[in-house]
Amino acid sequence: MLKAMVVASALALALALPARAATNPSHQTLADEVVEVQTKPSPAGILARDAIGGAVLGTAVGGGVALYNRYVSDSKSWGDWQKDLAYGALIGLAAGLVFGAVDAASSADRAFVGPVADERRVGFGAPMANYGSKF
């Protein structure tokens, strides 16, 4: 039984040695090969993000107007605070849509403009569609 445990331990150690040998600093690792990964949101995502952000900020400004009417002005009442919040949200939404449209249009130069014809198709299909009139 002891002999079997020694053999099993030696085999486990023999399997772990190649993994340890792969950590040699002379080998190039995967992190050294990856240069850069870029992501960018879609124009619809930019519009939605800026519109929602504008509506939230506009509602906050409308709430500030309602607080001003309650605590600073001479009326000392809440007045029509629902209208203040609604107008703030609508103005913020409109400003967010305009800002989002400008932001989405300014990122149009970062779109993919490479040649699409370099795509290699795999699977079933006519080979002449890929090679054109070369053959």
C-alpha cells in the first residue's frame, strides 16, 4: 500500500512539473501578446444614456426650484411642485437628447471602416462567390 502511494505521488508530481516549467520568464505569455481591446457604445446607447441622465438632472433642478419656492421665496408654500419636477424632467430630457445626438455624431469617426471583403467564409457555399473571376 505504501508503495502505491509513493508511485501515485510521483506521478502527480510528474504531471505538475510541466505546468511549473511553463512559468519560465523567457517564454512569452498571453498578456504580452494582447495589445489592446477597444469597446465603444452604440449610437442608440449613447442617446439613451444622455437622455436618461438629462432627465434625472432636470428633475433634480426642478426639485431645487420646488425647494426654493418652499424655503427661500416669500410664499413659503410648496406651490405646484409636481409641475416644477415635470418641467425640469422635460427640459433635461430635451437637453440630454441634443447632447447625446452631438456625442453620437462626434464618435462616428471611430466606426469600423476596414475592408469587409477580407472576411474568409467557412462552411457550405459556392466557392466562386469568394474568389470571383480568378478561376
